[in-house]
Amino acid sequence: MLVLMLGVGIYLTVGLKAMTWRKIPRAFRGLWIGKRPEDESKITGVVTAIVLGGPGAVFWIWMTALVAMATQYGQAALSPIILRITRKYFGWQSI
């Protein structure tokens, strides 16, 4: 699973020309002006990984996060398009 996630993330990062890494300063500016994250429960998984995995877990969390940003961007960019196509061809009002 980790290999697949890292592979797809690296593929998308290269395909997007490292756009997600170039926008990191903008993301931190958003954090510093007082915007709150949408999902604060993810910290529980991080803490559990650090407690169970030790310092090595922190390294893999960072490596996975760096390439997972591209995957998240791709999902956010494609979801409105797929929703439009689904509504057009299948007539669903909500999914």
C-alpha cells in the first residue's frame, strides 16, 4: 500500500511539475493568518504512528505527505468534473 501511494504521489508530483511543493509558503501563510484546519482528528493517527513506530515514523509521515499533496490536488481538481459527468449521464441529483 505504501509503495502504491508513494508511486502515485511521485508520478503526480512530477506531472504537476512540483506545483504542490512550490505552493508550500502560501499554505503556511494561510495557517499563520488564523485559518483553522478542517479536520483536526488526523492528529490522532500521527500521534499513534509516532508512539508505535518511533522516530522512523516521522520520516515516513513527512515523505508520504510530500507526495500525497499531489494526489489530494488531483482528487480536488477532478471531483467537480466527475460529478458533472455523473449528473449529466445518469441523472443523479446528489451523490
